[in-house]
Amino acid sequence: MSTTETYTLPTKPAATSAQQFPLQDLTRSRTKSQTGLVVPDHSPLSEQPALTSQEAASYNPDDDFPEGGYGWVIVAACFVNAAMWGGINYSWGVVQLRLVQDKLSSASTLSFIGGLSSACISAFATLNSNLVRRFGVRNCALVGSVLVAFAQIFSGWTTRNLGGMFVCSGLMMGTGMSILFMAGSTLPSQYFKRRRGLANGIVFSGSGLGGAIMSITIEALIQRFGPAWAFRIIGLVALALMCPASWMLKERTRPKKGSFLEWRLFRDPKFAVFFCSAAIGLFPLFVAPFFLPMYGTSMGLSASSAAGLVAGFNLSSAVGRISFGQIGDKLGPINSLIIALAWNAISLLVIWPVSTRLAPLIVFVVSNGMANGGFFALMPTVVGSITDSSRLASAMGMIVTGWAGGYLMGAPIAGYLLEAFGGENSGLKPYRPA
């Protein structure tokens, strides 16, 4: 004989402790059998008892995660968005190679455009976390989708204008990316706890898989139609895919109201240390995808083969994001992040210096790509482990703001080192210090 214990949560608790709440939408029912199993209770709502104010006040949404359901729709929609904006961003090296060949500017200057679009993710992170909190994730994601799509379309008219390219592919593209990053990076954590690492890994694998597809696609479009129409076609595809995906996003819990910057988060030593380590760790992450096409051509590879290196890097990044997401669920997100950062350092310091032939270069591409992907996939999971879900957007916004220096200066510093040691036309040696 099973006993039924049903409780119903109100949307607004009453002020007095003795008052009982009427039945509302948020209902959780459990039936406990003699074996201790919990099964759904399908009895009519009218027969279910209500909670008192003290019981309702003790309810914490962080203790109750769906672990699926509509959460998988959220994961799929965020994956599509990440595949588009992340894929475009990670394929900038392919576009940069063609623009250098067309004499638009030097590699170090053009890498600033890719760095600027990435830096916008950090520069506007805190602002966008507040916008998401105020206007909702769906509305913000739709705005970001339109900005990313039209940034690509408008860039088609700036392939001979460096200033216009900075505005469209740099600032406008980066603003849209920043909104979409904040809208999508924290949302899966509202639906998953036990499988949070896997969910975030799938979402962020979109950037890697999208980058792999985009690298080959953009190179093919450039070869057939030229860079101007390549930009426009990618923009139209982004508009067609991202707007429907953004429309499917919705929050499970409303974020708490708070100040623009929640400085009190820095009172937690774990948050403070994590903030600093993440800011430093980002500097080398975009050097490889931005400069691999140029390195490949310096080795004697064709432009298509060099684009294949970026595709391999991004595909490895996608595998790393899912793999490290699962590792994070088992070993803990912070331990897994340490492994990813150590792996990245080893690939740069040990494998990169000996990558003078294709075989070791492929090993570097796979190793560095997986470690790179692990860093980004684990970020929301780590932040979610040191704060509650209602403050996740604010905390993530502050963490991402700390990435601004690495986003903006990482690849350009490598570009200046490349020029200082002889430039891209001086063989492979100048790439070593970069």
C-alpha cells in the first residue's frame, strides 16, 4: 500500500504564517511506496493539500532541476546559435588569409578585427547580463541574432575598406556575439544540475562543430564567389537559422534583481581566484585558430588545405567541449578546468615547437583544439558550482568581463611577434615566438 504526499508551491507567498496557499502552476507530487521508490501522483489537483507559507518559503529552485524535458530543447537551440556565431568567429583566420592576400592590411592589424569581435563578449558581458535579466533571454537572443547576421551581410561591402571592416566584422559582430553568449551560456544550468557539464559541453561544442563546417564552407565560398559574397551568404544563413532557435529560449527561473555589478561575489576567495586565473588563461586560446591558415601556407599547403587545419582544430574543439563536459560531471568542474589549462600549456610549449611537418602539426591541432574547447565548455559549469542559479547570469557576466584583455590582445600580440621576427613570408621560424 503506497502513501501519497503531495505539495503545491505558490507563485507568491502570503505574509501571514497561518494562511494556506491556493493551488498554482508549480506543483510537485510524489508517491512513496513501501520500497521507497518515488512515482508521479496523478490524483486531481482538487484533492491535493496546499502548503503553508513556512513550507513554501523554504522552497529553493536550486534543489529542483528537471534534468531534461524542455531543457533538451534549450540545449539544442543554444547549440544552433553557438554553431553560427562561434563558427563564424573561429573561422576568421580563413577570411584573414584572403584579406592579407588582397592587400587590405597586415596580419597583425587584421587579427585585431577578430580579437575585437571576441573582446566584445567580455566588454559587454556585465551590461548584457543585466539586459538579459531585465528583458528576458528570448528577446535578447533575437536582437543578438539579427546583429550577427547583418554584421556579416554589411561586411560584404567592406572588403576594400579597413575601417568598415572593423565596424561590421569587429564591433557589430562582437556585440551580437556578446548578447548571444550571455543568453545561451547560463540558460542550460537552469535546467540541469547532475548533467550540467554534459549540457554545457553540448551547447559549446556548437562553436567547435560550427567552426569546422564554417572554415571549409567559407573557403569554398571565397574561392567561388569572392570574399564579399561569402560574407553575405553566411549572413543570410545565420539569419535563417538563429532567429527560430532564439525564439525557443525561455527561462525556468527569473533572475534575482541586483546591482549592476555584484562586487560582493569577490568576497568569496574561490570566485576571486577563478576570476583571475580565467582572465590570464584566455590569452593564448585564439592564437592557433587565427594563425593556422597562414602557418599552413608557409609550410607550402594550399589555401584549402590550410583551411582544413582550422576545420580540424574546430572539430577537435567540439570533441573537447563534450568530453570535458562529461569529465566535469565526474571529476568536478574545477579539477577538469585545471586539466584543460595544463593540457593547453603542454601543447603550446612541447608540441608546437616541433610542428615543422604535417604529422606533428596535426597532433598539435587536435591537442590544442580539445584543450581550448574544454576551457569554454567548463566555464558555466564552474561558475554554476560556486554560485546559485539566480545569480548565475551576473556571476558569468563578471567572469567573462575579465576575459577582455586576452580576447583583445592575445592574437594581436602574437601578430606583432610574428612581424618582429620576420613576418609571414619568412618561413616557419617567426611563428615559434608568436
